[in-house]
Amino acid sequence: MTPAGSLLVAQDLHKAYGSTPALDGASFSVHPGEVVAVMGPSGSGKSTLLHCLAGIVTPDKGTISYAGREISSMSDAERSALRRGDFGFVFQFGQLVPELTCLENVALPLRLNGTRRKAAEHTARQGLERLEVDGIAGRRPGEVSGGQGQRVAVARALAGSPKVIFADEPTGALDSLNGERVMELLTESARSANTAVVLVTHEARVAAYSDRDVVVRDGRARDLEYVV
Ligand SMILES: Nc1ncnc2c1ncn2[C@@H]1O[C@H](COP(=O)(O)OP(=O)(O)O)[C@@H](O)[C@H]1O
Ligand SMILES: [Mg+2]
């Protein structure tokens, strides 16, 4: 059964890398504006689940639908348009473009969607202000701290007003103070924009910012209340 009102729904996902099963019957759903933490030990399949949900990895079996459309039935072009237009991404290490300034990095997804430079940079500056890092707009990623870089990465993920943000261990490389502030800013911004967040983490204190927790064990995802 598809949970009513869900934006993104995955059912019975299976994915193996050679003989290593990464997902073994995982199901998942997220509502618009909902922050869901995907928890579980290292190697349990969290990143694989996130990559499948985001249309980056194709599962061997199972279905994923986004806004009522089956992702596997889309063409590659439709899938990449979906990733560019409706999805935002934050990874453990910001993966900012080193040659661009922080402002240009945040403006980049907008530029790729055809927004003119001035408008894109205006929106990017507002994003940097919201993430409290407008002071480093003109610096390159190599010239800022890890915490500042992750804030820039969050601003970039939010810049195109996505419907879903996928965050894979977004605070994994930060100290706890910076990690908590990044989580606060990410979840506050997402909630105010009604953006759903799929947050992969193995840290319980990061999951404290979620509306709901899902635990992945051996490639299977369950709502936390069912596994305790
Ligand atoms: N690209 C890959 N090639 C081979 N094995 C992989 C690949 N990605 C993940 N795996 C394997 O799949 C399993 C699940 O990995 P992953 O989804 O990264 O887990 P997690 O994010 O929970 O640490 C692990 O056994 C991992 O080694
Ligand atoms: Mg992972």
C-alpha cells in the first residue's frame, strides 16, 4: 500500500553489488515537508537507499515513485531534470566546486536551470545569509572551514527551492557544535520552505532534528517504533 499523501515512495527495493546485498527488501516513504532520519550501522545500506531514492542508482528490483510517477519509467533526461529541478543534495564532504567562489557554488544549480547570473547570485546571497555565511561569499571552498563549507553546501542544496533534500552524513566531518548548527539551519530552512529531507546519519544526536526515524539493518528499512 502506498502511504497516503507521500511525495516519494519506495517499495521492496533490492540491490546487490556482485554477491554483496546492499538492499534486501527496503521500503520507505516521505511526505512533503517531512524530515526523516535514516539510521543504521555502517554498511547497512543507508547510502544505497538514498541513491536509489534520488534516482542515482537503479535498484535490481522494487519500485520508486515520486509525486505519483514511477522513476524507473522515466528517461535518463527526465531523471536528470528531476534531480536538477526537484532534488537537492548535501554530502559528507561538501563537494563544492573548488574553482568557484562560495557565492558562485550556491548560484550554480540555478545557473544550470537557466536562471540569469544576476538573479541567481541574488538568490545565492540570500541563501548564504540564511546559513550565516554571507561573509565568505567571495572565498573559494579551499579558503573556508569545514563547518562553513557545509553551510555553503546546504545553501546550494536549498537554492533551487527543491521539493526533497537528500543529505548523506552531512555533519559527519564536523565537530559537534558545528554539526548541530548545520542541522538546525538545514531543518529550519527546509521546514520553512516545506522541503522534505531524507537525512542519512549514524549519529543519534543528528536524528534528534527529524520528525521520524527509520532504521536500516541488513538492507531493510523499518520505522524505528517497530524495531525497538
Ligand atoms: N559501489 C559499490 N560497489 C560495491 N559494493 C558497494 C557499493 N556501494 C555499497 N556497497 C556495499 O553495499 C553495502 C551497503 O553499503 P552502503 O549503502 O554504502 O551502506 P551505509 O551507507 O549504510 O554505510 C556494503 O556492504 C557496501 O560495501
Ligand atoms: Mg553511507
